[in-house]
Amino acid sequence: MKMKKLILLPLLFLAFVSLYAEGGDTLIPSARFTKKDYIPKFTATILGRYEYNTNLNKHHFELRHTRIGVTGSVHPMFSYMALVDLTYGGAFSPVAIFAQFKPVKGLSMLIGYDKMPFSSENLLSPYQYYFSDKSFLTQKITAWSDVGGVVAYKWDKVVPFEIKAGVFNSGGFHKQMQFQKNLNYVVRGTFEFVKGLRLSLNYAAVKPEALRTHNADVELAYDWNGLHLEAEYIYKWYNDRLFAPTHAFYGFAFYKIPIEKKWLNHLALGVRYDAITPNCNGKLTDDGAYVLDPYRQRITAGVTLMFVESPFRAGIRLNYEKNFFHKGIPCDQDRLILELITHI
């Protein structure tokens, strides 16, 4: 009960702030909304790849993502998004389907299906990735999506910041009609104390099935000219101390080199290290048991050729992933990945 109250406090605070933010400056339809604003905007992302497993001497082609979506507004304060992936994991998958309400500048509230606002890498769209695959931190821990509600407040003066607080179901998209006793809670704060330097603090209490986990996360990112540096660490602990806490970390450098050619926007070089200690996703197997993923580390190096970056995106990415497993577990996942990126 105490945890629920702590999570709900930021929601009440943001609602209170909204009453006075910008002097109660609500949107004015006649002055700020035109017929063009009603027109839906369509988006599509297709990432196709070729993978070669250097340990097993095997390869395959894969449609990694085929995302299509639509966004739009039906009122100065009301907007919507519907985004689905047609081929993720070889099956149809909802990504983000929600309605959003923006009563005053900086404040928003959404209800629907979306990612839980936790971890910067987790919130990126596939065409925004720095590497072909997300880090273990995101893949194994923070890939949470469900039906819920999120309140966010963004301030862009003096010290820019954004705070988000959300409450989500824990049963998944196909069980949203079921009443639930156990919900998931998340709070995220992002601050820019110095231009180009971003600090993010995150907390989430998640209960996929019978086991609740608590996740505390800190992330630093810095942009200077074409250089992007980013590091993130998560500490995950389990109710009743069922397992030892899980630690996950990634750090990477990504450097864009401008190319003065009409047909090529830039070339980018990237290198990343990520690691995760034994981790349980909180879900039961068919036998009613929990499973721990092993301790692993990885080094990823890659080069990206971006032919156009804005307003569309088209590029080619080549990555190599070298994995390191522990305690006698054989490594069979080293991969060379060639990927084509297209987004409108």
C-alpha cells in the first residue's frame, strides 16, 4: 500500500502543477488549430537484415520490424496514435495504441497500450537505434508494454526536465478486460542541467505473474558535435529475496562523421559494452518454475551509412557482436549483422 501511495503522489503533483502552469494557458482552437491539423499522419518503418552466426556457421534473413502507424489530432487538446508491428518475432504485435489529452502547455495524459516509460534505450523506435540489437538491459529487463495510463509534465526553461508517472495492467494486451489486483507502477524523471548532458532516473515495480520485481535505473547521456556518449545501469531486486539482485549495464560511444555528398548524409562509428548478471523475468514456465538467464557480457562494434536522416530515414548498418558467457556455458551467439533501415 505504501508503494502505491508513493507512485500516485507524482500524479497528484503533476495535476496540481497543471492548474497553475503557464498561468492556466490552455489551447485556443480558433487561434492555434487549423484544418490541416486534423489530417492524419502516416508512418512506416521496415528493417530487414541478414545474420551470420560465426560460432555455428549458420545464417538467415529476417524482417526485424515492419511497423506501420497513424497519428493525428481531433481537437486542440486531444490526439491519438496507433502503431503496430506486422512481423516482430514472426507475428503481429501492437506497439502503441492510445488517446492523449493535453490540457495546458507541458502537461499530457494518455490512456491506452504503450511502453512503460522506463529506460531511454527502451523508448527508442527501431529506426532510432544506435546498434542493430538493443542491450541486454533492455532486451532482458525493461521491455515492458501494457494497457495503462501515464501523466507527464515537461518544462523547458532554466533547467529543462520531464517527469512521467504511470500505472499499467500486468496481464498483457490480450487480458486487458480482466480485473486485476496487481498493477505495475513506474516513475521517470529526465533532467538537462547542462546543455547536451542528460540525466535520467527511473523506478518501476513490475509483477508479470506471481513474482514482483523492483527496478531502479540511472542513465547519463552526453552529446557534443557528432559524438554521443551514453551509459545506463539498472539494479533489480525481487520480493521475498527469492533470487540475488540482478545488475545490468551498458555503455557506448557513437560518432557521426558528416559526408558532403548529396546521396550520403553521414557515416557513423559505434562501439558498445553491455553485461547482465543472472536474471529472472518473473514468468513461470509450463512446469510452474522460474528460470534464471545466465550471466553474460558482450562487445558490439559497428558502422552505419545514413543516406538520408530527415524527414525520412534510409541507411545501411553493419554490426559484429562478440558474446562472453560464464560458468562453462558455451558461446554460440556471436553474430555478424547487415541491416537495411527505411523509415517515413
